[in-house]
Amino acid sequence: MKRRSLIAQAAMAATLATALFAPFASQAQDNKTLRVVPHANITILDPIWTTAFVTRNHGYMIYDTLFGTDLAGKVKPQMVDKWSVSKDNLSWTFTLRDGLEFHDGKPVTSEDVIASLKRWASRDAFGGVLAASVESYTATDAKTFVIKLNKPFGVMLEALGKPSSNVPFIMPARIAATPGSEQVKENIGSGPYKFVTAEYKPGERLVYVKNEKYKPRAEAPDGTTGGKNVYLDRVEWVIIRDPQTQFNALVAGEVDIIEQPTFEQYATLKATPNVKLVDAQPDGLQYIFRFNHLHAPFNNVKIREAAMVAMGQEAFLRTQVGAPGMYKFCKSMFPCGTPFASEKTGIFTGTANPQKAAQMLKEAGYNGTPVVLMRPTDLASIAKLPLVAKQQLEAAGFKVDMQQMDWSTLVARRAKKDAPDKGGWNAFMTAWTAGDILNPLTMSMLNTKGDNGWFGWQDDKTIEEMKGKFAQAGTDAEKKKIAEDIQLRAFETVTHVPLGQYNNPAAVRNNVSGIVPGGAQVYWNVKKN
């Protein structure tokens, strides 16, 4: 009886200890799990097929790059150990660093790199300019590859270290063999996190776990360069569409980060205990209006000009952002405050002129064809823009059919070349980080290769030729002049309309530290106390 009593007492003590210490064990485990509300729902997981930022961010979780770009804009090696250039600048030799391994256990080889670069170049504006200068790719051994050029390409490292959409992520060759026009079916990279396919619930949750075999560089993290050290066991992207529900979850500690709070929430967030604002994109973003160049009415450049003149930045910025100090007027296609920003913008003033636009529309022979304008209702950072666009276009005499959908549907639909009344579209609005639009080679809207260009499919050989000259320019002054000429040509052909700059800091719990600013939301170096 005494033995039974001792056993019972021991069992009770164990149960009590478990009850007492379970919260602490749970808390310790929770400190190794970061929960993030991404700025948009994600249904497309291929960061080469789409330029959507949420997919780019997913790419940074699981893939790695040959080079990265620091916050000051300097390109530094990432997967590459060393490289050299021939005296005639026509042969570039790269050697990968030791210890690179894909999540399926296979080593990263030169063949994987070459296949990945070819697929990236088939989709990306900068990659396309590089491809036009490439004579051949050669894998000289498992870790060394050579890019042989038919003409000098002075921005090789800038291309390979491009920090934003489309990023030249490295995939296994068998996956990179997927045509750029199709989405990859597997999510296997060599990056700091592994994607947990079994726990992926579209519209609800994405899960990433630490890649235990990843070998980070020794340098300090800076932008997309340096050591990608992982201090977490698990990162969960929690899809919450309602801004107030996002806010409540952050305050309750149910999530740790909201990537893009609504602008109306900033005043409250600044006064909320245990919450701070962190801007991972300190150079800001730019809103744009994008035309479909294939279908009426915007297959007529004169009608595109009228639409551009009808739109003014002030109304867009006040309506969408509103928060003082978080937006600014900038009519340049290249971000104001950056090297290629220019006031030379042709007929575009950035100020709405409905009377002039109406006259231009009449002279262009507009026949009332409806403009199918897509509006993403669940992406708070841009959801109000189409409302302003509709108002300004209608003031100039356009007929606008604004169709509402979620962002993931818009991203899928904008890839369709069908006529607007057959499931296609005429226009949509989006935003780009400053890093995406710093120069003519990084700007997707200047990918004017027709059917092989960016969504909207403008066909303009002049812009493509000018981009080639920019890539070969030998001095900063030459590049500046060519960039201005390209901008003037872009306004002349109305590739798109820039609608001002803004900042949209993340809301972060105070116990989260180590977020690396760099133009993209990345989650290496992050700690949770």
C-alpha cells in the first residue's frame, strides 16, 4: 500500500510539473516559430513566372542567388566564391562556393545554374537584355561555369545580383527545364528555409522550416547579401485578409508581423504597446497604372496618351495613403532621389487635366469601348487606386468597367492575353519597390518584347535597342543620358503611368528583432525573444 501511495504521489508530482512547466515549454517552442501576415494571399509559387512581390518573398525563403545587392546598391557574391573577366570583357568565369546543396540532398552544380539563368532570362527584362549579349554558357566542371558574350555587358553583376522581381533564383536543372511560360511544379531550392508542401493550405497558410544543411556566408547580412543565418525553426505565413483582424491578431500576440498594415492603422499602431514599425523598404515604393497594349482601346497610343493626361498623382496618393509624411509627388519613372530620376517626362505632368484629356480622346477617335479595369479588393495597399482611376478616366470621357476580385485572381488574370470581354483585361494598378525600377534594365514595364514581354505586352524595338546601349555604356554620364532618352520614349509610347511614391512599414511585435532592410521582406537573421 505504501509503495502504491509513493507511486501515486510521484505520478501526481509529474502531472503537476507538466502542468506548471508546459506553458514555458510551449513559450520556448513558440519563440522558435515566427508567424507573419504577408501583404497578399499567394497562389502562384513560381517567382520566375510572376513578378508578384509575395511570390518573390517566397522565393527568398527557399532559393539562393549567385550574387546579392546590399542596401547601398553594391553587388556582392552569394553562392559564388570567385569570378574573373577576360581582358576583352567577353568571357566571365564563375566558381561556386563549397557546401551548396538543394533541399532534396543533391549538390548545386554549374548545370543547375545555367538552366536557371536561361529560364530567368526568358521572363525578366534585365535577363532578356543579358541574353541578347550571351553567345554561350559552358559548365567547365561541377562548380565552374563560363558566360561567353558576343559583346561587352558591363552590368553583368548587377543582372546576376538583381534583388527584386524577377530575381535570378537558382533551381535544380530538372525543374529549371520548365519553360518560362509554364509554372514549376516543385518548390526545391538551396536557400535558408525549406518549403513544407504537406502543410501548404492555399488561402490559409504556408509553412517553412529551417534548412539545417544551409551554410551561410561569413559576412554580416546587408540587403540580399551576406550571411543568411536562421535562428528560427519554423516560419508560418498566415493569410488574414481583413485588416482589423490582422491588427487584433498582432496585438494579441497571435502573429508577430504584419507586412503591410493599412495606412489608416499607423496612428494607432504607433501608440500600441509592444508593437514597433520597421521599414524593410526604406527607399519606398511607386504606384503605377499599366495598360494592355494588345486590345482596344489602349492598343491606340493616342488613347493611352489621353488616359495618361487624365490622371493626376495627388488624388491617388491622398486617397490611398493619406498619412502625412508617407508619400510624395514624383513624375519620374525612376524613383526620385535615385541616380536616374529625371524631370524630362514629355507631356506627362503628374497633374490631372481632364479637359485636355477629353479633347485628346475625341481627336483619337475613341468610340466608347469600355476599359476593363481590375481592382484587387483584398490588397489594402492598392485597393483604393482603381477607384480614383475610374473617376479620373470617366471625367475625361472614358467608359470604365471596374471589375473587383482578390489579388491572386488578378495576378492570374493579368497573364491572359484574351480580349477583355472574353476574360482578359485593359488595365490594372500595382506598386514597385524602388529597387525594381532603379534603371531601364530592372523595370518590367520597359520589357517591350511584345508577346514575350511583361504583362501588357508592348512591342517597341526602339526601347529594347536603347536598353542594349544602356547595358554597354561605359560611364555614368552616358548611362544617365540614355536613361533619360528611354524615359522620354516610354512616355511617348505610354508604357505605363507613374503615380507617386510612398512608404509602407511593417508592424512588428517588440520581441522580434533582426529584420534586414533591403527592398524585399526576408526572414533570415530574425530572432524572436
